[in-house]
Amino acid sequence: MRIFFVFAVFLGLASCAQDRIAKPELFMSEEQFINFHIDLALINAANGYNQNHYVPLDSLYKFHGIDSLTFVKNNTYYASKSKHYTRIFKTVESSLKAMQESDSLVLAKLPPIDNKN
């Protein structure tokens, strides 16, 4: 029983010593990462709205000056820091809500369209 307890404690301590995800060579700053996800959400919304108009992700990668592997490595890096990752997506969400509110205010100020010919 004592050996089992020592072995269980050893396994517990060994699991705590896992290597952290290393920072990628082509590192996206937090601001770049947030902007990428905002653009990604806008593209996904546009693609969902109009099925005939598809924007490939390659154009998003090109716009941000990265490739898919760079994004995956950065996403893995940020995801390994769960509190930080959550904060990033809360920022993305609040930015998208601010955009939506801004667009709604602009639409509210537009004069109504007169359909009389």
C-alpha cells in the first residue's frame, strides 16, 4: 500500500512537470492574433450570409502576412495559456459587439427608403 501511495505521488508530480508550449518562431503579437480572429469571424459571418460568395482562408492568411502553419502554431501557443486565450476571445467578442452596435446606430440614422416610384 505504501509503495502504491509513493508511486501515485510520483506520477502526480511528474505530470505537473510537463513542458510548456514554446513561443513560435514566427510569433503573432496578441493584437495581431486578435485582429486575425476578428477578421475570421467577419468572413465566417459573410460566408454564412451569402452562400454564393465564399472568401477562402488563404486570402485572410495573405492579408495578415502569415500562412496556415504559422496560425496553427500561434493558436496552439496561445491556447496553452487558457486564461490568456479566454481573455483574447473576450476581446474579440467585445470588438465584434462594438462593431455591431456601431453599424446598428448608423442604420438607425439612415432615412427610410421610399418605395414610391
